[in-house]
Amino acid sequence: MADLPVAAVIRIAKKNGAERVGNDAAAAILIKTEGYIAALSSSANKLAIHAGRKTIKEEDVEMAAKSL
């Protein structure tokens, strides 16, 4: 079960040029997106912990994104 709404994925795809988006395609995009968010969050959290913080900051996310 996905945490993000499928409708949001379809809306984003349409805003970026897709005329139509099938439910199976939206579900596949959703799975990949949630996987990316999980990896990004994990990397950013490791950076925050390394800096002695419990809170993830924007700089952690930016640095983590460069390594993914």
C-alpha cells in the first residue's frame, strides 16, 4: 500500500506533458518515487546524525541528493 496518493502522481505527470497516464504506470511511478524518497531520507538522516543532530535539515537533503 502506497503512502502517496496516485492522483497526485497522475497530476504531476500531466503537468509535465503526459496526455494520459494509466493506473499501472502511475502505480509504477509511485513505487519508484517512494523508494527514492526512502533512500534520500535515510541518507539525509545519516548526515544529520553525523553532524550531531536529530533533525534533518535542507542541507542534509541537498548533500544526500548529490550521492543518489
